[in-house]
Amino acid sequence: MNTMNSTVTSNNETTEAPAVPVQDERPAETIIQEGVTVGSPYADDPKFKLRDVEVFYGESRAIKKISLDIARNEVIAFIGPSGCGKSTFLRCLNRMNDSIDICSVKGELMLDDQNIYDPKRDVVELRARVGMVFQKPNPFPKSIYDNVAYGPRIHGLANRKSDLDDIVEDSLRKAGLWNEVKDRLDATATGMSGGQQQRLCIARAIAVSPEVILMDEPCSALDPIATAKVEELIAEMSESYTIVIVTHSMQQAARVSNRTAYFHLGHLVEVNETDKVFTSPDHELTESYITGRFG
Ligand SMILES: Nc1ncnc2c1ncn2[C@@H]1O[C@H](COP(=O)(O)OP(=O)(O)O)[C@@H](O)[C@H]1O
Ligand SMILES: [Mg+2]
């Protein structure tokens, strides 16, 4: 009797397991080759050049030798099952992982040919260039105006009040929020709707003239209408910024991104044009994920 297909009953008799149709039960680890990404992970003249990136939480390796280029002014979506390392990898791009004590990052991570992890690098300046929008909108408990003016003040981007006013207005316009808030800039930001708060956080990121905006599931706390507004905004922003968006919504990835990167168990399995990923992916694990076999 095939022991793989048998179960032991309580009176120690061995019986056949019920015949369930099993598809491919090879563990994912055996289908993934460390450091190998199928498709098109590289770009000419990339904004980010990332090579053999590994991230550890203590002894545990959450990111396993990932190499990827992120092109200038592209929107790239990171997708994959929960826990596969999307947020961890995203946070490497502006050193957000620095604040996690047990976290360490290895490999080559370059932004415009400069080492992101150079110990001499000014991390505050890095985060102004590479801004971040989080899953849950996190406005400061200050006025709408002060939320947007916060970064420009810290970075000394405006010498006069009128310059600061201009930056605040311009950022709120770009975030599609100006008409909704122009008459109540002094109102506290935490009184806004969730969707407005998230667009305010986008305005706050834009206000320091970043080159890149990282977004970690920016719509997962929003209703469909607020989500549509943020997606519209991403399309507009893609003309001026490089955007990296983590999303658990495959429809969202398909709507907003040029390329899609599929992560699995800390590996980068596939990167391709978004249309290709969702119609004829190159890797069987990507196929399984987009057809809903796991995730
Ligand atoms: N602060 C942390 N401390 C320890 N382990 C973490 C931490 N953040 C994430 N991890 C682990 O790293 C792996 C990747 O997590 P994460 O990057 O959050 O995945 P995703 O964003 O794809 O859901 C998971 O196994 C998770 O448990
Ligand atoms: Mg995450």
C-alpha cells in the first residue's frame, strides 16, 4: 500500500485516503530557483538598480537574493501571497526598514547610481526623494495646511509664506483635493473622510517634490469610490514620478501599472509587462496565483 495515500485510523487499521483529485502538489520551494526571476526584471537606464538583495529579520531571511531594475517613470506593481515579502522589499527602497532593530539588508541597492545604504547617506534627504504612502492613512493631528506644509518646512523649501502657500495649493491640486478643502485649510486633517485623508497623505508626499512614490496597499482601507479616485491620481502622477505600488488587488495592478512583479516566499518569481502577467504569465506559480489557486 502506498503510505503517502493512507491514513491511520483510531484502531490502528490502515485505510485508503479518499481519492481527491490532486493537481500539482509539489511544494512551491521546489519550483523556485533562488536568484532566478523569469520575464523582464531589467531595464535600460533604471531609476533603481537592485542586485542580490537579501533581507533578514534576525536569523530569518525574508528576502532571498532578489535582483530587479525599476525604470524611470514607470508604475510597477508588487503582487503575491500575504507574507511573501512585498512590504519588506518595498521598504528597502527608502530605508524604512532601518527603524526595525532586528532587520538587516544585504546586496547592492542603487538609486540613480548612488548606494542607498551608504552609511554616509542622509536618510531624511533620501526619504524626501523617495516618498511613501501607507496602507492606513496617517495624517498628523494638525490642520490640513500644516500636514502638507510639514515637509517643505523641514526641508526649507519655502522662504516666504506665499511660497509655502503655493506649494500647499499645488500639492493639494495634484492630489485632487484642492476643491474639496480650499475653504477649510485650517480644519484638522483627522476629521476628513478616509479617502480624503489618503489623498492628503499623497499631497504631503508630493509637497517635497519627490522623484519616487512608494505605496503599500494604499487603497486597502478605502471604499470603491475613494479607491477609484486614488487610482486616477496614480495614473496622473505616473507622468512625473516613478511609482511602486504593493497591492493585493489584481484588478488594481492591472488597472494602474506598466509592469508587475510577482513575489513568492521571499523570492521574485516573475516580472513582466502587466498585460502579459495577467494573460500569459511565464511562471507556473504566477499562473496559479492569478487564477486564484492560492493567495
Ligand atoms: N518587523 C518584522 N519583524 C519580524 N518579521 C517580520 C517583520 N515584518 C515582516 N516580517 C516577516 O517577513 C516576511 C515578509 O513579510 P512582509 O514583507 O510583511 O510580507 P507582505 O508584505 O508580502 O505580506 C513574513 O514572514 C513576515 O512575518
Ligand atoms: Mg505587506
